[in-house]
Amino acid sequence: MRRLVRNWNNQLLLNASTGKGQCLSSRGTSGQPAKAEAVEPDNNGFGSKYCMGLVEKYDYENYLSTLLLPRELRRAAFALRAFNVEVSRSVSGHQIEPQIAKLRLKFWYDSIDKCFERDSQQSYVKDQPVLRELKHAVGTRKLNKIYLRRLVTARERPPNQGFESLRELEEYAEQAFSSLLHLLVEVSGAKDLQVDHAASHLGKAQGIATLLRAIPHAGRQQAVCVPLEVLVRHGVSQERILRSKSDDKGVEECIFEVASAANTHLKLARQLHDQVPRPVRKIFLSAVATEGYLERLRRADFLLTHKSCVGRDTMLPARLFWKSLFNRY
């Protein structure tokens, strides 16, 4: 099933990349409509395929859900997800010096302004495939620069800085994950308060679940995502969270409390399902992977290192396709 959908997607991107490039740019920061702008077409489809490959390699679950978007949204959606992957990779890894990470983030932050400039085709944007695709998305859709900037500024948080409270953890997830969903909603052209609420809750759920999944792979120099208030409440140290022993009930209670927060936001997002327009629901298919992980974690008694929680969900493609078929998330 995934191979078939991917073949359709590749053909679609090839057709889209050879089309006309004349379109309207998004509104500027002043709120005034910008003049018509010629967007350079991706004549050989390299930029589109590059972004797809980047998302497939580093964000596989969202790669699958993006394949199932309506075809007119896929190119812009992959550009946004590829940009998010590049920003995330700028600060990931145990050997990256803090100063190097800051320089990388500054590059991506400054590049956002370049993508909104009319003459950016003469800059390095045209030579960087992800930025070239982001420039195309900005030129064809009305995207909010603030959300793009939040994707970068959220990653400025030092890796050894823990979260003080669940509220602080949720605020981070809102910036780093909900912002991307808000951008995808903007790509669809939907403007609805309930859709924004659903995107906010789903982003928080996805962000918290993603941070929990990262704990078994975290180094000793990185702070775990379990907030300090939760650790203190159950008398557990970060070291015990990293060890994650199956007989440690204190750790189990900590992970249960954080996972419950993610599950609460997931339920709130799904309660708004009927108020989300049908064409927008596929944007929220990432809820399927988040629900799958939280369910596996529950069955494993909240043991983060359980094999079912660290491996790839082999049934995810089928469940995504099934949800997409019935227009649900």
C-alpha cells in the first residue's frame, strides 16, 4: 500500500514541478497584500524529491501521513516538514557544540526572511533545495512567518535544561509541534477557530509523546522531558528515568503522568473532529501515530525501553490508510 501511494505521489510532484510558476505571494508582515511574484518552478523535481527523502529518513511517521494529503497540498507540506527536520537536526546529536547549534539555528532563522523576500531567488535560497521549496510554498500559500520562526526559536532551548512543570512542557510542545500544524492548516486555506484549537491540542500531544520516545536515546548530557515537579512528586531522579527499569514503580508513575497529559490533549483534539472541515482532517493524521505510541506505552506498563515502544510501528501504514479512507483522525 505504501509503495503504491508513494508512486502516485512521485508522479504528482513531477507534474506539479513542471507547471506554471506565476502566483501570488503571501501577505507581508504589515498585513498588506504583496504584489504578484514569479515563483521559480522546480523543473526537474529535485527539490520536491529531496524534501520527501529528507522527511522519509528522519520523520518517517509524518512522511506516511503527508503522503495521504490531498495532492494540491503535498508539495508545500513536504517543504514545511523538511524545513522542520533541518531545524531539528541542527541541535540534535550528542557531539554538537552549543555554539555550533546556535549558528545553525541563526542560519535557518535568517533564511525565513529570505524566503519572504521578492528577490531571494538571487540569494543562497535558490541553491538550497529545502529553502527553495519553502520559498515556493511561501509564494503560493499565505503562511504566517511567526509560526516558521517559532519552529526555530523553540529549539534554542539548551538540551541540558529540564522542564520545571507540565505547563512549561506543554508550552514547548505548542511552539515546536503545534506551529507546524498551524502552518499546514494555512496551506489548506482553512480559517476556523475550532481547527486552530484542534491543531494546538494535537501538537501538544504529539510533542509530549515525541519527547517521551526520545528518552531511551538521550545522552547523559541531556535533560529528560519529565518535568521537575513530577519528579519531585514521586521522589524520582533523572538518572532513574534514564535507566528505566521495569520494576521501578516511581518511574512508571512519572511516565504515566506525562503520557496522560499527552493523551488528554489527544482526546481534546479528537473531540473537535466533527467541527473540523473534511478537507482539513487529513492534516491531523499524525494523531494516529501518537495514539499508537501511547497505547503501546500503556500496554508496556509505561516502560520506555520496552521493545514495542522503541521499534517502528509496522501496522501504521495500514491504520493511516484506513483512517484516511474514512476521513478521520
